Amino acid sequence: MFNKGFMEELLMPQELYSHRALRTVLTRLAHASIMRLNPASMDRLYELMVMAFKYQILLCPRPRDLLLISYNHIDALKEFVKDTPIIANQVDETHRKIIEVYTPLSESEFQLLRQTLLIFFQDMHVRVSLFLTNKVQNPNGHFALPTTGPVPQGSEVPGFIRVFNSRGKEMRRWEFPTGGSYTNPPQEGSFELFGNRVIRLGTNMYSVTQPDETHTSKSSSLKDSSAPNPLAKEELNLLAHLMGGMEVESLVHSEICFRVNLFSSDQEEEQASASGEGGASLFEVISIQATQDVQTNTELARIVEEFAEEGSQSEGPSSKGDDLLAMMDEL
């Protein structure tokens, strides 16, 4: 990947790659290792890489910060190959080449680069679960620009309109609502071979622990859900009957009960129970008792005897069909 000839060819002035050419390059890079991906997995990996790159380009504070994002990538690569001096030297040489090619560019040229890349990715709106969870991507796949945080380097916190005279003296000032909470820019990141880049774009997006997606608002979802199915209780009664000698009764804590948990975890069940203790319960609790019922057991025994009698009558070569287990053995 960091072969000198390949890097020199990549950094030459040229037209932007097509999606097909970019996909081919990334596929070969992915398959350069022992990893092998089928077409569907490669499609998903390509979409993930493209959307992550688009997110970094779109949210970089200023066009020149594209370099800081690239340097964050290179710093991570240096950490991977630090124990392999030959490859580490290739990465360092690539880093020097990038500094040599891109540092002399003006702000307008960086703006042109940024706009060209955004136009290249403007029709791709693949939803990524990480971005959706962090509220940086809308359900339609578009990214949401923040209205809070530090402003770019060289900018002032918005909120004032100032009027100057011909000699540069401020004459009047108006304040207007910005619709966000902005702060002064932090210190500028290092554009050198080593240093603090300050900007976090380009670092590992999965390094921050994400909140557990299963911990959502349970009470509101229960209240907003539709009415319970009236057949649910009948189905539980049928389940109790089939399990032999169980009847549906009101909850009795002193007796041993057969428990049916309709929640994905005990924690969700406890939260739902707590929400119903203070007022009207959100659902009816049905307890299935595991006590023996003599009448039901007698009925089940009678049914078993009937099956046994029918089996003995059907024995013989003139029977309409062989035994069910024999038929299954033949199949």
C-alpha cells in the first residue's frame, strides 16, 4: 500500500477516480491480507468506508483541516507498524510527500478540493448505525451539522453585526440570535510530521464507548403501544392445559409458579413492574400455577388409553396403514 511507486502515482495531479475505480482499489487493498470478503460483504464495507470519509469531509471545520484528518490517519498507521522499521519508514516517507505536495496550497485550493470530494459523494446516503446512534446522521441518511461547539480557526463567535467607517473604526453594533451555542476556536493542530492534531476527525470512531441501545424508554413505549390481544390469555390457558395440570389463577407468591417472561431481560420486566406500581398497571399479570390437577390428569390418561386401543386394533397386514413410526422410518 505504501510502495514508493504507488504513492508517487497516487499523488500526481489527475482527474478524480470514478466510483468503480475507487471500489476496485479498495477491494484489492482489502484482499491483500488473508481476509476474503464475498461481494455482499464488500459492498457493505465499501459503503461504510465511503460514508465515514464523507462524514469527516463534511464536518471538518475548515478546508485546510483535511490535512489534519489525513495526518490522524497516518498517525494511526504509524502506531500499527511501529515494530516493523521497513514499513514504518515507508509510512514516514509518504507523510513527508503529502506535506510537500499539499502544504503550499492556498485556502481557495483546499476549498476546491473539499467541494470536489463532496460532489463526488453527494448522492450516497447510506445509513450507518453508529452515526444514527450519535445523532450525527438523520434517518434519511443526511448528516446533521452541529450548531454548537468551537468555531473554525480564524473565525469569531457569531452573534454580532458591526459597522465600520472608512478609517476602520467601529461605529455601530447589533446583536442577533445565532440559534446555537458557539465557543472560541481551540489551539490550532500541528501540521508537522509529529504533534497534536487537536481535531478528532480521522481517529477511531469506535474508540468511544457507546450507550447500550437496549436501554430505551420502556414506559412510554408501553403506553403508546396498541391494546393487548384478547386471545393472549386464551393462548396461555391452552399452553397450561397442554403442559398438563396447570390452571390460570391470580398471582399467589406463596405457591410455586411456572413463569412466562415476555420481556427480553429481567431488568426490563422490573422496570415495567415499577412503572405500574404507582398507578394503574399497564398490563395484566397472568400467573400460571404448576399445581397438579387430578381431573386433568385423569382426562389425559383416558386419551392415552384411547390411543393405545386404536393402535392395537390397527395391527395386522390388512391395516389401512402401518404404524406412524414405521412410516417415518421408511421415509
